[in-house]
Amino acid sequence: MTGSRERPCPRGRVAMVPSHVPFVDQIAARWLEQARHDPQASGTGLILLPSRRAARALTEAFVRQVDGRPILLPRIAPIAALDEAALALSGRNALDLPPAVDPVRRLATLSLLVMQAGRAFGDVQGVDQAWPLARALADLMDEAEWAECDLRERLPHAAEGDFAQHWHQTLRFLSIVTSVWPAWLEEQGVMNPVARQAALLHAQAERWEDHPPPPGTPIWAAGFADAVPSTIAMLRAVLSLPDGLLVLPGVDMACAGAVWQRLPPDHPQAGTARMLAELGIGRESMEQWDSLPPGCNASSPASRAGLLARALLPAHALEQWRAPDAPVAADGLSVLRSTDQQEEAAAIAMVLRQVLERPGQRAALVTPDRALAGRVATELVRWGVIADDSAGESLLAIPQTAFLRLIVQAVDGGLGPVALLSVIKHPLAACGLTPGNCRASARQLERLVLRGPAPPPGITGLRRALVRAADDPHGAMADAPDAPEEINAFLTRLETAFGPLLSLPRSALVPVSTLLSALVEVAQNLATTDTADGAERLWAGEEGNALGQHMSAMLAWCDVLPDARLGALDGLLASSLAGMSVQGRRALRGRSGTVHPRVFIWGLLEARLQTADLIVLGGLAETVWPPATDPGPWMSRPMRTRVGLPLPEWAIGQAAHDFVSCACAAPQVVLSVAGRRQGAPTVPARWLVRLDAYLAGHGHALPAHPALRWLDSLDRPEGAATPVAPPQPRPVVGLRPRSLSVTEIETWMRDPYAIYARRILKLNRLADLEEQADAADYGQIVHAALERWFHAHPADWPADGAVQMQAVFADVLREADLRPALAAWWGPRLERIATWCARTEQARRTTGGPRTVLTELTGRMVLTDLPGGPFTLRGRADRIDLYGEGSLSLFDYKTGTLPLRRSVIEGWQSQLVLEAAMIESGGFPPPVAGSVAELVYWRLTGGHVPAQVLDVARGAELSDLIARCRDGLRTLVAAYDSPDQPYLSHPWPGEEPRFADYAHLARVAEWSAAREETAG
């Protein structure tokens, strides 16, 4: 790195623009004035600015000042945009500097070094975990190189003395920075980007000092409020030039000298004071450009800067708060204290939108909180306003990145239903079809295969699930105008498209470059349509181009990384794209309109030197604005001081300077803070607390902005809200069902609307994706095993019955082809059920048990002489035991909750009783005939208590129960044979069904809440 030579204190001109004067307009006006408004002379010279955004703002200010007249503009450049060719021609040998290392190559190599060091320390990291650590190491080197701190010399001694042992271990890990990495840079012939930038700044400074521009060539540096050593060297060189000039924004000229000399690093003026001290400049020597430029108004009341300066005095100067002439005017300032982040965003959007009612006025949100910026941008779309967001969009949030990550998650998860559908329903997915046909095919695959319990992993599992799937009426649903492809052909397309990744072993280590190239190939395969190549669609536009360049760099440089598993690829993509953004136009596609020319969203860097008619300072909460004072993962605060790195408080000071500058950059400024962030209470920013305390001490307060009142009335309906009434459908009697099963009778009583929706509207509930296997699936296995056993042994009982019954249960479980984990969970339970059933049944056989056991028999009972005609009741009995002389027992197996005897007696759970009524009416085929002697429920769970028995009724009580249940069914059917009888939803509070498939359709949550409020 080129070092800074010793230089005498500068004697050049230094000017200061007060906070209430528009800075860039003042610079433009003064430049034109020194050029005597000569349109040719104004093009001679250079103006250096801190950032590209400031350079653009100054260009716009020149346009405003000349009011459309032709003029030559000077060279306006950010300080980082140096002309290396000019340096080379001057003999400074800038072009002899090694090139900057590619950012991706640097992080990939550092990740390798981190992983190697992790193995040495016994802390092995995967590539997805190593990349963020590599980025943190790169940030540490960048910070040290901007501060011109030699880590190789100072870092080994940073933990000398009384430091915890883990800091010594951390420093040994940081030998990557002090020895390994410098040797690698030298071997490869490259430099760290920041080191090269600092060297170029020093080279430019030396060039100006040794070979200054000819007289009459003005060189101005404007807008700097803090500076690193290389920038200090540049500013010193500017001041050494005959026509050099340094223009500073918002220097506090009223601050007492004793206070100025002791400003803490978190003070708004601390960075400026340090920079002036480095340059050897006193405030008394600065010119004050306090006159307003032609045609410009003050950006804020002149008193506001004094108010903020007094309120934010350091602790040792707070006695000045009591001064009789203390400024208290807060004209144009207001505060917005919202409840949470969403309310803050909605209120800010209304504030910005209101400004647009005034012609020509501009509004801006300034915040470091990207989440808040995104919410406000979304809320503005409600008003048809698309804000100019200078921060761009994170590459992690663009659709192409989401598509790549979803592909990795789907393949790593064995093409599970949710992950697979997320890919093939993505807007970029086409699989060689039109996007519409691809989505129609995806919906068909979802209905036929992916709803319900997850199929086995992979394409093979999908094909097996398709073979086992029964005919599904939903599979043929129309998707017009799109047409789904035949399901097997679509699965073949998916197998081909995912092939490059599916061919890689999921659990084995594979070269990272192989994983990335396979991922890119799969993404392009999936994005291909019937008319367009996938690569054209995937990498199109500014966002796609930026992501494509990143992926190309990853493919080029990640070959140095050790092999990784497929599952690490998602984390690698996320960590490698973190912090990267792109200025794109994706937000405009699909919306009518363009970016609004008068509404802006700025980050803190972009907001510097900008002005507007109204500015909202959003996210004024501790750890957001200002940021948390985190010394970083590598060194403690004392260690940073020993090494020579700046303290975290200097970042607080820069954030404070941004706050004060933005608060003086508009006539109307709204200070916004949310009471809660992510559900937790917030602490308002220290500057807002200071301002409130200062004003309160003088009997004043910041006025509350009325945006929250606007927001409160925004979505309020006109007049009183009328809650929706419960549905009362009354279909004609001819459409009402004339046949129901015994299980549907219970539903009919508890939730008639469900019968209406299922049997009349023909609406069936779709199973959930990746539905968890529940009691119904468990019950099917139990029922199937018992049916198989009693079909083989209806009357006899083998000697080794328990062992054989356990084998039958194991066979049925194996045939169910469940996921291994689920089968392992259910296996022991089923074995306990088989043991209990065998022991119980053997005891029954030895004590006068049944002659024959019949299972899974279907019966029916027809009710006649009803207003709507005959009604058929259907049922399927789990088990019927036949004794001699026409005596029977009726059993029902439950693997879920056992019914309450009271509910059975009262008729709410009448399934078993209705089956008994069907038996006694001759509804089952021979040899089932006679009277039912007992009704028994077996609850078979296989838990700690493997089974429970509920004997409902016997003898006369049972006969009376059967008769009452039969009469109740006749009464129920007759009631619904009346056209005036509605199918109500949940008509009996306290007797609602446990599982209500149609509660959402019936809007139960809405009208039941209203009913409860009325009852209360």
C-alpha cells in the first residue's frame, strides 16, 4: 500500500454550508459564480463528492440553477472513482498495482481457509457455515485497511495481558488474516479491494501535490463529514492546490471550544471534529456560505439546527440546557409513535401520499431499516404510487434466487409435496410446456398424488403413489384455458428436468462446482417453455443478469472449496448473496404506472446531502437507528483499541450526523418510531429521547402527526358493521339426500350444513399437503388386521393365537408401505393391541363366547311413510358376534377418542345403536338375525393402557335405546322433508363436531364470534 507522506498543515480555503441551506444547490450556485456564469468556463475543474448518489444530486442541482440553459458541467465524481490512466501518465505507476481480487474468489478462498482452520481447532465447519465467517474476516480486513491499521504487526499482541483464554484462541484463528491470506495474495498477484482503493487515493494525493493542475483549474471537495486516512490525504492534497476548496456540510459553529475539543465519538459532530483536527483546520478559519442560492428556499428553519445541536450536547455540557436563550422552536418537526411495524409503515405511506396533493412537492422516507422500507413501498402501491427506492432490491429476494433455492430444498427433501409444488408452481417453471399448462399439470399432480400423507421420496415414490391412488373425481377438474398434461408424461418431464441433481447422491460429498452446475442446469430445464429457452427466461432483466454474473463467479472460483453435500447448497446460496442488491425494474412489471418522480425511499448513505419538501425519518429505535454497538465477532472493545481499529461508537456518531442532517433537510420532518418490533417492545432512539427531554424541560413537546388518526378511519366502514348471519340454505326437497350412512347421521345432527355441502353441493374437502398420519390411518390398519384375523378364524381359536395375531398385525403394517419412521413408531403399539385382543378373545372363548364372529358386514334399513318418500340408512358393522337362539353382540373399534356413554344414550353418537336397529329390522344378510344383547366399544390405542372397553347397554335398557334411536331418526328425516327446514351450521352450542370440514365455507368463526358478543 502506498503510504501517506508527512505534509504541512494546509492553507487552502475551507467553507461551511449551514444545515438550513440546500447543500448541493449552494455548491452549484457558487461554482457558477466563480466561473462568472460562463457556460464554457464552468466546465473546467473537478468536484469530488462522498458518493455516487451525491454526485447525481449535484448534477440535478446544476440543471436547476441554469434553468435549462446550455452549459458545460465540470467533472463531478465520487471520491472512489479515480482515473487510473491519468495516474499512470503522471508517473505514479498506479497501473502497476496488482489488480483487486474478485470478491467471490476472495470469499471462496477465505471459506476454504476457515474450514481448514476449523479442522485444526476441532471445530469443523460446512461450506455453508464457513462462508459467513469468511465474509466476517473480509469485513475485518476491509475495516483495518480503511483505517490503515497493520493487522500483521498489531493483531498478535491484541490479547496480551489479562484476557480470557477464548480470545487467545480467536487470535490464533485470525492467523488467516495475519499470515496465510497475505501470502496467498502475494502468490496470486492480487490485492484486497479496499487496500487497492486506499493506495489509489494516496497516489492521487501525491500526484496533485507533486504535479498540481494549472492555475484556473478549480478542484473542490464537498460534502465530507468524516474521513478515513486515505480520504484525509486526498482532502489535504485538495487544500494544497492553488484553486482547491473544501466545503463541509452543517458544521456546528456555535459549539463552545471546550466542548468541541471533548466531543465523544457518538456525537453528531465527532467525525467532523476529528477530520478537521487531522487536517489542521480551525472552525474560525472557515467561510460561511449562509446565503440562499438563487431560486432556492431554505431546506429547514434556521433555528432547527440550533435546537438539535443543543438537545444533543454531550453529557459534560448539559448545563447549557438551562441557558435563558436556549432554542425551543420545533417548527416543522412532528413525531409519529405507532403501535408496531405494520402500523408505522401504513402511517408513513399516508404521510408520503398526502404530500403529492401539493403540486411539485417531493417527499422521502429515510431509514436504515430495509424491512420498513419494503412495507412502506407495498403500502404506497395501494395508492398507485411506486416509490423510487434507491437501495434497490436484495438479490436474495428476487424470484430467480427463490427459484434456485426452492429447487435445492425440493431435491434435498426427496421431492416432498410442499417443496415440489413450490418449484413447479413457481412463475418461472414450465418444464417445456407453456407456464399455464405446467401449472395445470402441477395442480393435477397435487390432487392425485400429493394431497394427504407424503408419498415415498423421489420420482419413484411419486409413481408408486400414483399407482396406488384410487380414481379421484378432483383429478379431472378443468383448468381452462390451460390443459394439464397426462400425469405419467408430466412425471417423466419432471424426472428429466431434475435429472442432473437427482443423479447426485443426496448424502455423499460432491464437488461444490458440480453441485452448482447441476443446479443451474436443472433450473434452466425447468424454466424452458414450449417457445423459449430456460436460460433466456432465468437470466433475463437486471435481476437475472446480476444473479447470473454471481453464479458464473461462483462456478469459476468455488472449485477451491472442499466437497459438500447437496443440503449445504441452499445455505451457501443464501450466505453468498447476503448483502447484495440490484437496481431493477421488476417492481414495475405487472403493475400499471412507473416510478413516481416525487416519492423516494433513501438509505442513510443515499440521503446524505439530499433535500425534499417533507422527510420521514423512520425506524428511530435503538439497534436500528442508531445501530447496535457491536465490536464484532473477532475482538473485544479493548482489543480493538489496542490494535488501532475504530470503536463501534464512531458508527453511532455517523448515524447521529445522518439523523441531524436529514432532520434539517426539509421544512417538514416527521420522526417515526414503532412501539414494538417483531412482537417485542422497542427503546426509542437516544436522539428522540434527548429531544423529548430537552423540550419537556422548557415546557414544550413535539406535536404528534395526525397520520395515526387518518389511518384509524382509513378502513373503517361507513355506518355500523353488520356481522354476517349464519347460513340457512333451504334446497328443494327433491335435492335433499334420501340415503345416508350411520356415520353421516351423527354429522347431520351436529352440523347439518356439512351434509348440505357434501351431498347437495357435492363439495369434498381436499386433504392437506404432507398430511400427518392420524387416528384414521391408524384405525384402518387396526380394522384391516382384525378383519383378516376373524375372517380366518370366525369360530375356532388356535393354540398359538397370540403369536399368530401379532404376525397378522405385522403383515398389515408392512403392506401399508408407510414411511420407516412411522412404521417403527406404530409397530410396538400394534403388537400390544394384538396381544390384548388375543388375551381378551381367548378369555371370551373359554367362558361361553360366540359361536361365530363376523366382521365388516354391510347392511341397510329403509324407512317408509315419510313426507319425502322412502329413506335408506346404510351402515357397516365392525364386528357382530352370533350366539345361539338369535342372540347377538355388536362391537365397534375405536382408535381415537372413546365416546361418552351419555352421548350415546342421548343420541348424539348413535352409530352403534343405529346398526343395532338395522340388525333387528333384518337389514343385514343371513346368518345375522335376532335381537342385539349388548353394544360394546373397544378403544384400541396400543399405549401404556393398550385398550379400553365401554359396555353401552344390555337388556331392556338396550331395547328402549334402540327404539328411541329408530324413532329419532324417523323424526329427523321427516323434519328435513319440509322445504322450510334449513341446513344450519353448528346449531347446537356445545355439541359441535370435533372435525368440521366446512366451517370455513360456513364462516363459522365470523358469525359465532358475533353471537358470543351478543350473548355477552
